[in-house]
Amino acid sequence: MSVNDTLAPSANSFFLPVVSVVGVGLIGGSFAKALKNGGHAGCVLGVGRDHASLERALQLGLIDRIATLEEAGKASDFILISTPASVLGRICEIIGPLLKPGAIVTDACSTKVQVIEDARQSLKERTNQFIPGHPIAGSDESGPAAADPLLYWNRNVILTPLPENSGDDIKRVRQCWQACGAIVREISAIEHDRIFATVSHFPHYLSALYMSMVCRSDSSGLALALAGTGFRDFTRIAGGSPEMWRDIFISNKEAMLNEIDVFLPMLEKTRQMIEDSDVDGLHAWLEQASLARKKWGENK
Amino acid sequence: MSVNDTLAPSANSFFLPVVSVVGVGLIGGSFAKALKNGGHAGCVLGVGRDHASLERALQLGLIDRIATLEEAGKASDFILISTPASVLGRICEIIGPLLKPGAIVTDACSTKVQVIEDARQSLKERTNQFIPGHPIAGSDESGPAAADPLLYWNRNVILTPLPENSGDDIKRVRQCWQACGAIVREISAIEHDRIFATVSHFPHYLSALYMSMVCRSDSSGLALALAGTGFRDFTRIAGGSPEMWRDIFISNKEAMLNEIDVFLPMLEKTRQMIEDSDVDGLHAWLEQASLARKKWGENK
């Protein structure tokens, strides 16, 4: 199957007259562009707090019009909220009462339990129109200029549907992401948050913590000049948006604290191995880690 | 300046009749091939414990002959020891008494203080012939098949010369690495070890610790299936050689323990921020890390 086969309307036929993207950065902009390229969207409205960024999205053809949240709420058949998690509740509060009966709202937040709680409180009897989602894709770059209609190609998108959601609405969200070339999976919100604490949020925490430690050290100038490719890769994620990650850590608090509390005794144990020059203990630990990483790499 | 300009003999004219590489993997093999390509080596001898690996290096043209350590010690004008740090002392013990008067020995180990101590104990009055070095280059791949004469192109190589070394011998080691396209710097062994604990050894420690934590978790199967590009980059270094990294951690023990002991209270502090939903505290920390990483990326 080629890129064209998947993005062509014939392979996945649906049409949404009005699509809105709230937060037109890398995630929202890439989604909008993929839907437009596939002929699945009549008109794409872009909503955001940064007008320059919206103008850029318009110039780049990611969106067809800049709109207010109220306009988007009233007019849309499909709304993707791709903002930091902390503002999702407020957005839902505004659009909730304005939504057309058949309109679908989804999101791209990296945590789900708290986001669902916020959406329920804001959308109330319209909660059934909200299908929570999380596309697993990213880039070093951010903002509309980084948007790429192929960003989701062969990437996972997780949906964590609510008991209130209709099968047809879930199917429509699936179709949208599949039109972007993504592989769509459904799991529970709790499982989602536990898994992403492990494979995404906690590594970000360690990388950011390490990065702030390095730049506080006395010899950080020469150290940073001599840092190589290992450092580059290990710290890449630490360059992410402080606002987004702050929200993720707080909104996935329980799972994050659990990760830290599992990590801490392992850190203390391996620290002791180093102090004791425990050749066999260190070798067994490092070999397990190395084999696990190699095996993962082979399956990707 | 093009690659050919730098690798051409005319740009950096010297000739070593017999060069030996002890440990013909990625590091040693790449060095050997670059010297051969530049016309700087008459005959390259390969020494190692794994005969199949040496045969492969011979087939690939990285070395001209397989030799014993004794043969290499007697015949060589220049010897690069590119083995795990723990065996350097034993290698020096064997080659020390056999070395020709003008022969130069250098190494590629990632720690320097302990390696220098081991070399001194083994080489004794011949310690002046040992110029400690550390090329800052690597790859996901290892072994002779991964060797690449351009591996060191535009990479840093650190020398930590001893008071006993002659200026001419230091210059010769510089020339060899410059012939590989590297940028050569000199710093003290203590400073080297402190800096590389920070920018290399400690990130490896965190990455390996995290990787072993993930594969012990109950839901590791699905978690690993959903892990994305952030996970991939953050854990890449954890795939490294357990033997090499075990030796590095032990041989750079003091600096490693210091890194862990600086990290631990920062981990406890940020854990508390998450527990307290400290929006401002988390934002300030993550912003510092993000800006530092972006600034580093721009300068690279």
C-alpha cells in the first residue's frame, strides 16, 4: 500500500463539511493538512490564542479560515482539540452549548483520565459527543511551519472511548486518523495513562531533569561543547514545550509518582553496585537493559 | 575544506611503518581504515581475543595481518588500544617490555584517571611512551563491520597527556587523529573524567536504568509496542556494550557517584512538585531544561 492509496478518498470514503482545529501547531496542523489533502474536509477552521501563528497556518494552507472558538463550536462537524491538557476543560465549556447535534469532538492530549474528567464536567449531557484520542507522533520542531500531512503515517493513534460514545462516532474518529495514515487502537483511559507514563512521560521527566542538572554544573560550558551523539539523542525530548509537559505531569500525577517510586530504589541499588565495584551485578543489569533495547529496535 | 583534502597525505604528512590496533571493532577498525586510506600506515596489525572478528576485519581491509599481542608489541611504531578499560593494564604489562624505543601507545578508553594509573603500574619506566586519548565518536552499530573511515570526521578527540610524554610523541598522536578528520583537544585527566561522567556516563546510566525498569513492568509488551520516537532516542544509548559500560562506571566511580548524588535531591524536589501540582515550579524547571537543550542544539 502506498502513501497515495491510503490518503486517497476512495480508500476511506467520508466527508466532513466543516472541520475545526483548536491549536494549529505541529499536531493540529498536520491533522488538518492530511484531511484536506485527502479531500475529507470541506472547510478547515483554525482556532488559537496566537494570531501570528494562525496567520502562518493560513498562509501554509493548513486551514482555510481563522475562527473564534464560538464560531468553530457552532459551525463544525468535527473538532480536534490539540492544545495543552490544562485548557481542554475551558474549551469544552465554551463549545459545549454551541455544538450541532451530530458534531464530534476529539482531542490529542497525552493524558486521558484527567482530560476525560475535565471534558465531562464541561460538556455535561453532551459528553457523548467527545471521543478522547491521543496520536503518538511528534518531532523536534513545533508550530504550524513544522506541520506535515505525513506526520501520522504508520504511527499509532490511541482512542479511549467513553461508554456514552456511539459506535458511529467512534468509527468516524477512526476514519479521520486512518485517513492520516495512522494505525488506530482502542484501550482504556487508565491503561493508556499508565503505559504512557512509562514509555513517554517518565523518560521526558528524566531527560529534562538531567538537562537542568547539566546546565547548573560549574563546567557546563566545556561539558556541553564536548557532548556527543549519545547526549544529543538522550536529551532531545527535553527540548519539548514546558507548558505541555507541565500539564502532562500534573494531569498524569498518580502514574508519574508511581514511575518515580519504582525508579528510586533501582537507582539506589545500582549506585551501591558502582560504589562496591560490583562487576557481576553491573554486568547483569547492563546486559538486561542492552538486550531489551536491541530487541525493541529489531521489532520497530 | 573537503573530506579528501583532510585525508590526503599531503595535508598532514607522516608515515608509520607498522601500526597495531588492539581490539578491532568500531573504534579501532575506523581508526585503522582512516590511517590506511590516508597513506599513513605501512602495515596494520590487528590484535584481539575474537578470531572470527579479526578475520572479518582482515576481509574488510581494516587490517593487513592478524597478530598476537607480543608480535604487535615488538613490531609496532604506533599502537592503539581500543578495548574495554578493564583489560588495558594487562595489555600494557605484556607489550611494555617489548616496545621499540620510539614506539607510541595510545588508547580510546572513555575514562582516563584509572586507565592512566593502570598504565603506569604496567608500563613503569616506559610510561612516557603512553599518551592517553579518548575519541568522542560512536554508533548504534559495533564490531568491525560497522567500522567507517569517516567515523571521526569533525568529531572531538581528547588527549590527556602525562608529564612524562614528549612533545613530539603528543604531536604524533594528534596527527593520527587529525588524519582521521578529528578535532583534537588536550585537557587534564581529572577534568576529562568529570566532564564525561556528566555528558556521557551518567546519561548512559539513566538510560540503562530506565530500560531495565520498563522491561520488568507487567504491561511491558503493550507499552513497548506503543513506544514512539522519544522512547527510541532516549534509550538508544542503553543498547551499548554491557562490558564496556560496566568498566566505565567502575573506572570512573568517584565522578559517577557524584553525578548520582547531585541528581537524587533534584529528583526528590521535582517529585514533590508533581505531587503538589506545583504549576509554576514545574514550568520554571521544564523551561530551563527546554531552553538549555534548544540552545545546545543550535550550537551543534
